Amino acid sequence: MGKRATVIELTDAERASLESRLSRTTTQHRYVLRAQMVLAAAGGESSDGIAQRLGVRRATVSRWRTRFARDRLVGLEDRPRPGQPRKYDQTTDQRVLALLDEPPPAGHSRWTGTLLAAALGAVPADQVWRILRRLGISLRQTKSWCVSTDPDFTSKAADIVGLYLNPPEQAVVLCMDEKPSIQALQRAQGWLRLPNGKALTGASHEYQRNGTTTLFAALEVAAAR
């Protein structure tokens, strides 16, 4: 009787990370193959079936099943090879992320790989770009996020949405909203770590007001005026 295959169960974050590797065109083939093996194993496919479908040896499938079950996502990375130690490690990644929390040098509107390398000193630009690609950070795209610290935010938001969807009879529901985009604002730049391990770059909802005037707009929800 053959040895029973290692059972693989994925968390939502692990599944999202593995599927992200498959969707990115920059992922190296060996990492794509490892992600495919683990996802197939988590789906209940046998090691023999995975090996035949992907064109690899059964021992290869068993090795990556075992390593993932023991070390999770880290187990799918290449192990350090003997010889000269790695010059750039996780500390370098943290230095890059820390710089992204800071404003770019004077005269520049955003960070670039060249500017980051110059600020880091002994880290070349091509290594900076490799770190950014591995972390899923694009310096050319601008995204935004708003994370509430109010523990009752969910219930309050549900009440507001319910008021919009089902306003009281013979009542006027007005939505008052500040329009800060017309002012000279300095928004907080940085990065946000997502549950799947990726990093989102952009601007948060927090800003420093550099002007004194503002504009409020009122929308009559029911009539859209």
C-alpha cells in the first residue's frame, strides 16, 4: 500500500496569494508550477494526477506538497544555496517600504526606482525594482484607501446606507459632503499591507489642510438634485 499523500488545506489569504502568482505575467515558471501543484492538491487531486497533467514527476509533486504543509507559502521559495550569503534580504525590503512612507525628494512628485536606490545608498536600482515587483508595488499607479478606526463603523455605515435606500415618507434626505480636492492639500503617501501579503501603494484619506476655504455640496438623495 502506497504512502498517503499529504493533505493540503488553504486559508483564504494563501489561496489568494497562490492565484495571484498564476495571474501575474512576471511570475517565474517554477513558482507558477509550484502554485499549480499546491492549488490542485488543495482541490483534492491526487499526486499522480497532478504529475501527469503538469508533466512532472510524482516525487516533485510530493516534495512541494510536503514543503507547503510544513512551511506554508515560505516553503515554496527557493532554499538558500551554498556559497556567498545573500546580499539583500528582508531588511532591504523593509528599508524600501519605509522610504515609501516618506515624501519624495524636493522637486519630485513621486518616488521612482532610481530615487529609491539613491536614497538607500548601496542598493542598485535594478534590485529595487525586483523588490517592488516581488511585493506587487507599482510606483506608476495611484490608489487610495480609507480605514476607519471606529469600532462601530459597520453598524453606523449600515444605518446610513439604509436611510439612502429606504428614506422616511414625506422626508428629504440630504447628503452633505466636503469637497477637499479643490484645496491645496498634502495627502499622506505610503503603502498598506493587504491580508494576502501584497502591498497597496497610494494615498490614504488623511490629509494636511494648506488652505482655509472649503466647499460643501448637498445632494437630495431621492431626486438626485
